[in-house]
Amino acid sequence: MTDAPRRMPAARAGATPAGRRRLRRALASAAVDLFAANGYEATTVDEIAAAAGVGRRTFFRYFETKDDVLFANHDEIVAEMEAVFAAADPGRDPVEVACAAVGLVLDSYAADLDVSLKRFALTRAVPALRDKEVATVDRYQRVLARYLQARFEDRGDEAASLRAAVIAAAIAAANNHVLRRWLRSGGKGDIKTGAAEAFALVGDAFRPAGEDLATVVAVMTTATPLQQVVAEVRAALGADGDRPAS
């Protein structure tokens, strides 16, 4: 079994909010390295804690199980999304706001590519981690739906709950498509450009009432490049090809 380098502990690392964030991330980094080197099943909580320079009790103050440690920044991202919603201009299209908020998920993956790629490989190979990832995505989607429902209700939309659930699912699907394609490529390419195209497609599909609407049924394989999907849907909608994606 390969030994991971032991990280030096910081004095009272968890004494402040910033220190607690750093410690969560140190534990996540230690865990992903050990899982990748030694295997998920063979790695123990004690080994993860030791590699991060803390004790077992400290680990369990932050995470209930070793399944949780790979998604250490999940609560932070949810809090940041909710802050985006709270600060948003009420006159702004809520779908646009929701797309901007979920972009924080992509930012978090891009900020630590090495950990993101290792985590992606692990979630593909370990069912317990894949299930945890699905639960994480579901929570993001529910946060989006709550915001959208509140905005639609403010507008007197009688179908606010259903509309919010459908649009939140579409935003989550667009985000996941872009993220997984980017991770499969090894983090190559501009993830922000891919996200802008995907979210523009969602925006076109759910533009506010009063604008020109159309229904398009497109039959494509899952391997169809996103740029081609966007181009063909826009062409079917009669959208101006020179209009920039928003």
C-alpha cells in the first residue's frame, strides 16, 4: 500500500471559519490522494486524518463518513448560491440568475483541477461515491427550484412549483453535461464557454412569457456536440445567428 505524504497540521486550524474551510479542504485533498493510490475500500478514516495532520476525532467533527469527505465544499457552494439569489436584482430574469448561481459549481471544480479529476475517476469506479455525487447534484437542484418557485410566485404564476422544478432540472442537466464533458477531456478547453452555450440553450427554452415561443423536438444522440445542439435548436427557433449567447 502506497504511503501518502503526511501534511503538517496548522495550529488551531479550525478556530475560525477560514481555518475550518482550509481544514475541510485539506482532509478532502488527503482523502482523494489516498483513495487514488490505495483504493477507496482499503483507505481508513484514521489514514485520511493522519495524512491531513489531524486526529480521528477532528475528522468526525467535519464529516460523518469517508463518503462525505470528497464533497467537502458542498455546503460552501450552496451558501454562495443562496447569497447570489439574495443579492439578485428582482427585475432580472430568474432563469438567468439561477444559471449564474449554478456556475459556482463549475468554478469550484476548475479551481482545483487535480482533485476534481481524481474525484471524477473515483465516482465512476466506486458506487458509494457515485451515489453521494447524485445526492449532491440533487441538493443543488432543489436550491435552484426553491429560488425559481419564489420568483415565479411573486409574478403570480399559478404553475410556479412545476415550472420551477422543470427549469431547475434543465439547468442541472446542462451544468452536468458541461462539467462531465470537461472532466472526461482531462480539464482541457474553456469550461466557461461551454457553460455559456449550455445555459443559453436553457434560457432560449424557458424565455419569459410574452416573448416569441416555439416548440422544438430534436432527435440526437448523446454524443452530439453541445455546440451542434445549440446551433440546430436556434436554427429551428429562427433565432438570429449573429445574436450573442447570453
